[in-house]
Amino acid sequence: MAKDYMIITDSTCDLPERFRDYPFVDIIPFIYELNGVVYGKEKKISAKDFYDGMRNGGETKTAAANTFEISEHMERALSNGKDVLFFCLSKGISSTIQNAYIARDELKEKYPDAEICVLESLCASGGHGLLLWHAINNYKAGLTVRENMEKLDMIKLNIVHKFTVDDLKYLMRGGRISRTTAAVGTMINLKPLMHVDVNGNLVGESKVRGRKRALNDMVKNMGDAMGKYKDNQEFILINQSDCQEDSDYVANMIIETYHPKELAIGDMTPTIGAHTGPGTIAIFFMGETR
């Protein structure tokens, strides 16, 4: 009989809790700050309150999980005789995966007979969440820890990420666009359409004028990326940072256009939303190309 294992990942997966609430799934919470107050572990704040704080000019900070934290979660599973499947936010966005490699190598010396599988996801936010959704289904189907990792590795670049933001100043603060670009774009109501590329980086795709046009084009552009998956969308995930009305609008368009078997809307974790701002809408689905 195959050895049991834990799927360990982090809270930036943005997969709603009802889809990941299993005893074989362990989520490492990331900490984040609003106006110097640390949240994410002992202290909690609602997504709405966090994004309202940003709208009111609040200062935010985020942090990756360090090697000690990752090692602690891995060893909890290993000491109970289980193997580990670990993946996290893309290397193009976070240093977490590098810390995981260090933790894995150190623990292999202590647990030489254990399988500690660490996968570079090249995914972010709900794309990372969609990868977790597949990992959970693979576990339920009886795949071993290594079989699960290999299957995830085969499909990770088929997980398409589409983003748009409402306020350019947050991308400017994070160094993704210049101050001049943000000022001019805001003046003429430009809204960027972005995606996560094959290297796991958040990059620009195009710019359109107006929020409604951005939402419409984002959904329209999904079809080109879907390819052979167009008529077989098992699960589409939408993440939003306190813009429920817009996410409902997008969800209805997706359902009418692509007829997914299942669609869910979830909050974007502040760890991601701190860099994209309130009003971010992101869509994650299976496609032939990113």
C-alpha cells in the first residue's frame, strides 16, 4: 500500500476554504501588515477591512514564509510517518520556493527514507489555488506523492491567469509601472490586462480604456487561451479584492460564454492584494497556452 502524505502549500493559493478543508491539506499562513499591525496568524482582519484600509491610504507590507516555518510544517508530517508534497507561490513573485528547497534538503538528512516532493508551481493566487484543487483530486484518486507531483508538473503551464486592476497606483508602488505611466493612465482611465507568464512572472498583456471594457475583454480573451479545453472547463476560479459586484458580473459572463462545470468566487488574500490593490479581478482556468 502506498505511503500516505500531506499536501503542504501557503495561504496565497486563494482557493476558498470549502474546497481545501481536508485533513491531508496543510496551509502555511503568510503574514502581512497594515499600518504597522501584523496580521495573518494570531491576529486576523477581514478582507474588506484590509482593502478599505488601503483605500484610506494605509501602508502595507508582505512577507514570504521563511525556511524555519516551512521546515516546521514539513516535519510535522514527516514525524508522523507521512511523505510531503509541497508547492507555493511562483518563484517569479516570492522567495518561498527557495526557502522550501533549503528546508527539504535539511530534512532529507533527518528523514532519509521519506519522500519530500517540492514543486515549483509557476502559479500565483487562484492559479496556485487551481493547482491545489487538482492536487486534492489526485490525492483522492489514489495517486502516490510522486505521481501527484509529476501530474501537477505536467499541467501547471496549462493554468491560465488573467488579471485586471482598478487603480494603477498600487502597481506603481510595487515598481511594476512608472510614476508617469500611472499618472497618465489614471488621467485617461487606462486599465491594464495582465497575466502570469510561463516563467511565473506577472506581466502586462494590453491596456484598455474603462473598467467595463477591461472586464469584458478579459472574459473574451479567455477563449483564445482555452484551445482544446474550451468545451471542458471543470473548474474556473475568480478572485477579487473587495469588488463583489464586478466579480459577479464577470462570473455571469463566464457561465454564459464557457459553461464551466463549476465556478467559484473567492477573496484575494491581502498578501497578493497588497501589491495589486482594491478592485483587482483575476480569473483562473485551464488552457492550451498562457
